[in-house]
Amino acid sequence: MSAIVLETHCPNLKLRHRGKVRDVYEDGDRLLIAATDRISAFDVVMPNGIPDKGKMLTSISAFWFDRMDGVVPHHLISTNADDFPQNAQPYRDQLEGRTMLVRKTNRIDVECVVRGYITGSAWSEYRKQGTVCGEKLPAGLRESEKFPTPLFTPATKADEGHDENISIDTMRELVGDDLTDELIEASVTLYERGAAFARERGILIADTKFEFGLVDGEIMLIDEILTPDSSRFWPLDEYEVGRSQRSFDKQFVRDYLNTLDWNKQPPGPELPTEVVEGTARRYREAYELLIG
């Protein structure tokens, strides 16, 4: 295990944005996206990180970008530090293994969420109202049950605070009919292909979110893809309808935080060693199942 990296410090590079997990640097018409070991839950960044998390996220994203080539164009250029710009080379020790060199796009400010199984907030809403993200669903669904077909449930993209679920009609008002249809088709196709492959490796992808940008009017898949941070991963051999599932993602952290008297507002509480180690173990298990 390498040292935990909570922030990258690259003064020769122009810092564009420091997000919940990623530090993004400018390089002309390209970006360097460094995945740190920070972890967020309930949209709050915890004060301590998860060992090797950023490296695993970067490797998993690069793996999927390669496998999904041909479904929709993506922004990844390289994860090889030799390909990074000259002014990034002094910071190789910070960037290597956790950084993607990508094309710059005009980000579409809608998160494209695809749900294959009813769980989490979707299950909570369904139990109360019989809906998921406002869409009426058949009665009698059980927790963790697979939907007959994946549900597309968009959300607004927020740099700070909580993303908010919106209807597909609202999405059409925001980005137009043609782009909405294109994004739905791309998102569901990506999910179905990824879920089918992951199932062969012993993982059920319960739900996930994709982000897209535009380059010369063409959509491009950006950010991360089908990682334990952007998705809910379940072990196939333990799956059972009618209950919550053990997961390979940061649900372990959320479950711990739900035992605390914490109002889910910053600052986040320090995670104990057993939660950090347990979370790292789950990320690594997902990484090894997918990539080997």
C-alpha cells in the first residue's frame, strides 16, 4: 500500500478545480485529472482517505474506457505519465498511476443515472410513494429486485452540495430533445454492456452514473466510468432479493456514518482505522475481480 494522497500539489500546473475526489489541471485543450485518495459520503469529504483508492479508480476507469471504445467517443488520451506535458514531469511521484490526460470538453450539466436494481434512495422512495425519481412503478417490487429493463433517471450536476433528481421532461427542457435521446441511448447501452461483463466477473452493477461533454456538437463520455465511486457493486454469489446487499463501494462508509450522531454537514468525522481498512479491502476486491 502506498501513502495516502489527499491533495496533489503541482505549482507549475494551472489548477482548474479541486472536487470531492479529483484535482483537475489545465493543459491547453487538454486536462490532467488526478484521482486522490479522498472519499466523500453524503456529498461531504471525509478528513482521512482510503489507501490506493485514486490509483484503483483511475485503473478501473481506463479499463472501461478501453472496453467501451466504439459505443460512444470518450475523452481519455493516456494514463501513462510519459505522455503527460513537460511541466507535469516534476510531479510524477504525485500523479503517476492516479492521473488521466484527457481531451477538454464542454460538460453537459446533467448526470445520467442508470438503475438496474431497486436499492438505496430509489427503494426508500418506492416504499413510500410507489415511484422512483417520480416515475410510477408496478406494485410489489422487493428490495434489490432487478428491473425488467434499466431505468434512466437524470439528475442535475452540482459542483457543491447535493445533486438533485429531475424528470426526463425537465432534462429535455435543459438540453433539448435530440441530445436527451442520444444521452439516454448511450447511457443505457454503456450500463448494459458493463453490467454484462461485470456479471461474468462475479459483480452485479446495481446502478451507476455517467457524465458527458460536447466537442464540436458530438457527445463524449467523460470523468470516470463504472467505478466503485460512481456505481453500486454487489457480489454476485451473495445476491438475494428482498434484503440489502453487501457492496464493494463506499456504502461501507455510509453505513458507519449512519450509526453516528452527525448531521451530514461539513466537516465530516474522522473515519476509524477499521472503516478505512474495510473500505480499501472492498475497493481492491472490486478492482481484482474486474481487472485481475
